[in-house]
Amino acid sequence: MAANDDVHRASTFAPVNIAIIKYWGKRDTKLNLPTNGSISVTLSQDDLRTHTTASCSAALADDSLTLNNAPQDISGARTQACLRELRALRKELEDADSSLPKLSELKLKIVSQNNFPTAAGLASSAAGFAALVRAIANLYELPTSPTDLSRIARQGSGSACRSLMGGYVAWQKGEQADGSDSVAYEVASASHWPDMRALILVASAEKKDVSSTAGMQQTVASSALFQHRADEVVPKRMKAMEKAIHNRDFESFAKLTTKDSNNFHATCLDTDPPIFYMNDTSRAAVRMCEYINASHPEEKQYCAYTFDAGPNAVVYYLAEHEDTVAGTFKSVVGDKTGWEGARGQKIKATPLPEGAEVAAEKLNSGISRVILTSVGDGPRKTDKHLA
Amino acid sequence: MAANDDVHRASTFAPVNIAIIKYWGKRDTKLNLPTNGSISVTLSQDDLRTHTTASCSAALADDSLTLNNAPQDISGARTQACLRELRALRKELEDADSSLPKLSELKLKIVSQNNFPTAAGLASSAAGFAALVRAIANLYELPTSPTDLSRIARQGSGSACRSLMGGYVAWQKGEQADGSDSVAYEVASASHWPDMRALILVASAEKKDVSSTAGMQQTVASSALFQHRADEVVPKRMKAMEKAIHNRDFESFAKLTTKDSNNFHATCLDTDPPIFYMNDTSRAAVRMCEYINASHPEEKQYCAYTFDAGPNAVVYYLAEHEDTVAGTFKSVVGDKTGWEGARGQKIKATPLPEGAEVAAEKLNSGISRVILTSVGDGPRKTDKHLA
């Protein structure tokens, strides 16, 4: 048995995920139970990740969390729910095996770092809560499966449940009132369809009108179209998207991704008062993707755009079309930060599609940086601990 | 009986109308039968109007139409349908009374002038077709009611049917396959609720992505939300809006107007490919209206915005709030064209609501002119003929 003054610790990296069938609207705000299912692509931790170390010792007076060296308030119900559930699971282990140290009785110190700028407007709470849950589960040596952990992470931040797995991840809506079946599962691993690439176009900072937590409940309460989306539109798309992923069918993947992004933003616009996340820069990104797709005689989908609760575009494409898709954007925003790495340098700027000049100009003035990334795996345990 | 070389002529003014429950989507593209009903406010012809003279004589070799001195193609099925139906009605009169000159056998010369710049992006086809139909009906001395004429004008341009009446006008969807019951009727005259004012914020010219005729059928074909709007959302709003008009209930009028505008644009965004008519300037106009409404302790609706198939905002408000609503916009875009008239000069620039600075700056850079107008009456016969 460990001495009382031992420090126990464990660390993990957790990935960002970007939804291709969007989560928007809760049927239970306390448990973060969604009105509809969602599917996301887990992005590579080589490019974007949260690094979290969880430690506990008898010397700690309180639970604490720092993110990027700034102390965070952890008294909120969401963080507390995660800590409570993880401690309860640890307690079960301790009760079953008295030789285990009583970590569940010690205070927790959680230290987190994102490797991407907060200003990038990426949904950092998903990676953040996934890392927190995964790090504490590692610390507690819980045998809990990623799907079971996803039920816990969901209570911290809905979309966090999808960051506990790699590749292509679905979060099923679930039917139970207690949320026990509202969990994430892997639709397919990253290795099933490894050539999925993503280019994130980070729009110049603009103050966000509405937080996504507040926004989605305004939509639920006031949109005349929202319930139809949740009940009729999304369930069909969930099935079709899973099929597209299983079949590595980029054509269907792309169509479903763009349509669902637009459908989600349509319900935002239909909110009272209306919520606008897409701006003129976002619109230019949409048009540029359309120009790229239209510039091929066979009219195939070379790229698909999606927008979260902000103006940034995430453009998905296959590795084989990197020069065409990322190359076109390089010719438009090649002067921005983000092309410096080995991969970015290798991409050749491709001539603009015909007619795309206006969209190109708008994009160049509205985009501040790009992030080149790809589909990636789930949380990675690490021995690198944050102090 | 008139001699063969007599020139017969008649002239009319016809108004612009701006929908408050939007027309978007046809169930029959040939007959211009809509998927849902709509309601509009007829705007004053003192400010915005089409002036049309219809004449016929044996000396004319062909039917012709000029608009703002430029010859127009009238061979299109829509114009031809209007001419054919009007001639048939005239023929019925001539058949019943042989003393009438056989005008139905003569070619028509139609001359039209708009008193507003085409660049203003106002739906000029509504006023144009209403004026064409009304002028020819005057020339032919048809006893046909405005509602019966609206059935004809609808075939020229859907929303034209609502410009044949003044005040508050509904276009009922109708059920018949031949469109016989898809007509306009007056919900209430301008004198029933005369203090309705409108401020049109004309956005700087930007090339229109998609024509509204093409756009609406793309929406019908591809939006997952559109049918729900047409079947469920609009019918309830039609009833509620008629009630609001009857009760002169601006609170309800404003809520329904803004919600329906946003709902319509939501289905545009949900179209594949997405249609964006609102831009960042439009969004700033929305926010400015919200600031104005929020700046009163009682949180009443002082103004309501609506957007047609373009970025221009039309802001409705009551005369008693002219200084608050138009005054706020004067403080924001007072340097633009359109405030020169007696009414515009009288309006005092009102201090900006708290927090509205960003929206104000965006509006000032994106708006090129304003038009101050109000609810008005239906087409006016005139003896001023265009040559």
C-alpha cells in the first residue's frame, strides 16, 4: 500500500473532433442529453491536442484545474459531475480490493495544456473534458471502456464524448432519461479510412455573438424548424453517414457533411433572435469549395466544408486530392500562418478555378491562419507529465 | 364605333409590395402557383412606383414593351399569358356588345417607367407586372375585380398579384390545379392601419448569386426543411398575421415578420448548394433592430426587419416611433442618400443604443442609400401618359 505522502499521477493526450453530423440542442441540459445523434471525425493529435496530467496526493487541500497555466473554476456542476462519477468508479475498485490505495479519497490536481491557440476558435472544451476524464481514468486505473467513459465526459461537455475515440465516432442520442445509453462509439477506426484530410481555415477574430450552450437552447425553444431537423432529418443522415464511412464513399460523405452543416446553421438562423455563426468569410469558403468541386469535368466532390458554432471553415478532402484542394486554398491564403510545416511546404499552389476571384479576395482578407491536419486516433497515454 | 386609326390608351401607377410572410417556392412553375400563402404591405406610390401606359391602335405591327426606355422581350410565356388572358376578357365584352371597338384584335404598346433606381435591388417585377395588367385592364375597360386581375398578374410574376391592392394584402395559396383560387385579397386597407412606416436600407451593390426564380425551385428540390415550412409553419403564421393586422397589433406583427424572414432565409441556407441572400451588412441591420427594441425598458417591439432575395433590409415601424427607429438609423447612415425629403429632414438623429457601435460601423460601410416610405394604397389610374 502506498504511503500517505505519495503522489500518484497519470497523463494523456486527447484529440479535437469536428462533427460532420452536428450536435445542436439538448433534451436534458443537466445531463447534456442531445435532441439528436451526431458523428465526428477525430483529428490527429500530431496537430491539435490537449495534454492533461491528473495527480492526487494527501498533500492537496482542494481539487484544482489549470488550463494553459491559468487556474480554472471547477465548482461548476459539469466538472463536478465528471469528478464525482470517476471517484465512484475508483471507490468500487477500492471496495473490491483493499490493497488498492484510497485515491478516491484524495484531492485531484489537474493540469492541462492545449497545443493550439485559444484564439483559433476551435471547440477546445471537447478535447479538454475528454483529456480530463481519460487522465483521471488512467490515474485511477479504471478498467472502464471508452464508451463507458464517454458517458461521463458527455456530462462535462456534450461533444467531449466523441473525443474519447479515434477515427470516425458517433454519439448516439439514446432513449433513457438517465442518459445511460447516450454514449459514443467508434463507427470506424482511423486506419479504416486513413486518407481523410482536413484543412481548417481560421477566420480573423470576431467577437462571438452567442455561446453555443446558450445558443442551442434558444434554438430548441424558438425555431420552427428545429424539431423537424432533430426528429426527421438527422436520424436518416446518421445512418447514411455511417454507411458512407463504412464504404469509404467520399461522394456521400461530402454531400452529407455540407448539407448537415447548412441545415444546422439554418436552424440557428431560424432562432429568435437569429444566431449567425457564418459570416461573409465563411460564405466565401463555401463558394471556394463549390468552385473546386465544379472545376472537374466529372463534377465529383473533391472537398466538403463544415462550420461549427463560429465562422471557421473545416474542409475535408482525401489525400489524393491534397494538391487540388489544399493547393487551391494555398493560392488564396498562402500568405497566412500554417503552411510552414513539411506537409504544408510540399503542397503546390494551384491556379484558381474560373470565376473564383471574388471569393478568393474575400477569403484572403478574412482568414488569419490555416491548420493542416487529418483523421487521427483516440487519446494517447503518455509519460510526459505536466507540473 | 372608333375609327381604325384611333389610338386608345390608359395609364396607371402601381406600387411595390414587401412581403411580411414570404413567398418562396412554386408548386406549379408554369402558372406560378406557390407552395404556401404570403402576406405583404403595399408601399406608398408617393415614394416607389411603376408608371405604365398601355395603348393599342391598328397602326401597331407588334406587341411591344419598354421599361425605363429600354425595349423588353415580351415573347416569354409569362408576359404572353397575361396578354392572352386580358385580351380574352376584352373579347368577351366585345362579343357581348358589338358597339365596342375591337381592341382585342389590336397590337399593344406598353411603356413603363420606375421612379426608383434598378440598382436599389427592389423587387421591381411585382410593381411592373401589376402596372402592366392594371393599365391594360383600364385600356380595355374591364369590369374585372382586383382579385380576378391578381390571378392574371400572378402568372407574370408571383408577387405581382399582391401589388394590385393597397394596404395589407394576402395571396392565398389556393388548392385548384388550374390556379383559379390562387389569388390576392385585401386583408385590410391602408386606412385601417395608416401609421405603418418602412425604412429601406439599400445595401451596396453586390452581384446576386442566384436569381429568385431559380433559387426558390432549388430550395423546393433540395431543402430538408422547406416542406415543413410550407406545410406547417406558414399556414399558422398567415392566420396569426391577419389577426395582428386586424387588431393593429404591432407587437405580433413585428414578431411574425422577423421570424418569417429568418425562416425563409433558413430554408435558403438549407438549399443545396446553399443560397445566401443576407450578408454581414444585413446581419448588422438585424442586430441594430434588436438593439433598438432592447433599448426600451418595457422591451417592446419598436421595429421589425425583413429581407427579400437580397441583402437590403426593410424595417417596419409605427409613425409614433419614427424618431426612435428611423432616428437611430439616421445617426448610423445619415450621410447616405435618401434623407433629403421633408420627412427625412425632420427626423432627428437619435443616440446609438448601448453596445451598438460595431453593428453601426458595419452598417455605415455596407449601406449605400435609404428609402423612407409607408403603407400605401393600390394602383392609381392617371391621365399622365408615357409616350
